[in-house]
Amino acid sequence: MLETDVAVLGAGAAGLSLAHRLAGHVPGARTPSVLLVDAPPGPLRPPPRTWCFWESGRGRFDAALSADWRRLRVRPPTGAPVEGDITPLRYKMLRSDDFAYLVGRDLARSPNVRRLEATAETVEDVPGGAHVRVRTAGGGTEVVRARWVFDSRPPGSLPAARTTLLQHFHGWFVRTARPVFDARAVELMDFRTPQPADGLSFGYVLPLGPHEALVEYTEFSPRTLTRDGYESAVRQYADEVLRLGEARIVATETGVIPMTDAPMPRQVGASVFRIGAAGGATRPASGYTFAGVQRQTRAVAAALRRGRRPVPPVPHSARARAMDAVLLRALDSGRVDGPALFSRLFARVPMERLLRFLDGRTRLHEDLSVGLRTPAGPMLRSAAELFWLPRRPFD
């Protein structure tokens, strides 16, 4: 039986971040032993993806960034675009392979962190900790005994919710024959895309230079598209809206992020916790997750080093989650026009404040100033309706 103080299941953003924060010795603090269980290559290991987030100044993972920007642009369905400077914030782009390389290099030098390539099959509480049964790459089984277990793997199903939408997207990393991209600004939401019958859609462009960018098509809607549907949507956006001309697709990425007002359980056993998206790190109204992961894993690591019970904190405040629930209901019910709502917010609220709002870092009076820029009637009706809506499983 393998024994460790901390077992971390899954080596995505949350698992790697927690292991990274626990690696090495901190003067005056505890140094727990850590076992990071990473699934072998295959369907249980997540494909490469891109994470974006914003922060001021230098960050913990800046050495792995693909790019960062201080200007954002939002394009309404018609009319002039809205562009703003988000200083002192920077909008940062981090590719998962670069993040994994940076963190993996540090973990390899850490005396208290081990990595195990295996599939976690069962987790059960036992007196004084938990047992994790894993299947190794060679097909054998082992049992890991840990004082604490942090599970970052995607849950098998979503909890019951009043509203659940999916943020689903498909993107191309492209190189163009002519210089078509403005490398100074991110196209955060480009609503010149055809709108679906339910929900909303927009284009998203992360420029890496005049000839290179990640170009994505994104929807907030109840159902995903087919593979051909995604390819057709991105091609339409690239050819008819952006007019890229001759372009080579270097790589692709596809993803689905639940946007739900369901409470995500952070503790599933006396010594077993969930972190990351599985533990509520995703901001329901926007789908951004990386910043919430960092807040959560920072707090867990600090508790472990101080010898305290390491219950992962709720990454987003009750007020933020309540406002998100209202917005999700308003969008799902069709009471508000999504492109018009977001275009109006970015036009009337300073972008730096709106980003802090989306990250849950605004004060009450700032939240109210954002709320006053939304359609009052539909939002109030949606808020009142939430008290009577039952929570249902997402199918």
C-alpha cells in the first residue's frame, strides 16, 4: 500500500496547481508528502486546451504564457465595436501543454511530490483518511492510503439545477498569408455570428501576431453541435466575418463548460474533497475557471501547511452566484437578448471594472452600477422566478 499525506487525483489545471503549491519546503510551515495521480494517455486524460484569465502585475505562471494583452474589443451584431483598456489588468493566455511543462519541471525537482501514472477507480473514507484504488498503466491495481484526497476529475454528472446552459466552442489556431490580425487587442465577444434559436453565439479571437491567432466559435446554449456543425460555424466566421483569406489551420481545440446555478459539492467524504471545476471553480455566468482554481488551491495549500482542515473554499461569493443565477435564467428563458445585453454592458461599464465584476472582486455599489445597465424588467422577473423553480437533473 502506497502512503501519502495528500493524494491529488487528476493532473489538469486544478490538480497541477495544488501539487505545485505544495511542492518544496516553506520555512516555518509543514511539508506534506504529495502523490499526484495522473491518468495514462487516452480518453481519461483531457486534450490540450487554452485557459484565459486576467490579473494585475506578474503572475505565478507568466513564464508559460503564450501572450497577454491590455486591450479588449467587443463587437455588437451591427454598428461600431467597443474597445477598452483594462490597465492595470492584463488578459493572459495560457496553453495547457506549456502550463504542464512548467509545473512538471518544478514538481520533478520537489522532494515531497511523487507522480503516479494510473487511473483512480474508487475512493472511500477509512478511519483517519481515505483509500484510493488505482489501476496502473500496466493493468495492475494498487491502493493509496492518504490523509486527505483532492479529486479534480470531471464529475460523472451535474447536480440538479434550476438553470444549466453549456458554453461550448471549437477553435482553430491559424496562420494567414497576409497580416489580418490586430495583435494589440483580444476580440472578446464578436456577435456578428449567426445567432442560434436558443441561447447566443459569438466569435473569439486571441491574436498572437499579425499572421497568427486562435479563432473560435462559441455558443451559450442547451445543446452541443455536431463535429461538422462546429467546423462549419468556425469556417463561416473565419471566411465571411473575419475574411481571413488564405489560411493554414495549425491546430484545433474543442471544449464544453457547464454554466449552472447548481451548488457544486466541495466535500464528498470526511477526508475527500473536490477542487477545480468539479468543486465549483467555474464562474457560472462566464465559464472562466482558471482564476477560481488558483484562489481555491492557494487556500487549500495554506491550510495544509498550517495543519488545518483543508476544506476548499467557495471560489465565488454568494452575491456573485446569486447574480449569475439571475443572468442564466434570463438568458435561458429568452427574456433578454444576449448579444444586446453583453454589448450594452461593455459599452456602458468600464472594461476594467467589468472584468473585476466577472471575477467577483467588485464591491456592492459597483455590482449595483453594473446591474443598472441591464434590462430591469426581465432581470427582476427572472430573479423572482428563481424562488419557485425546482432543481432538475441536466440531461
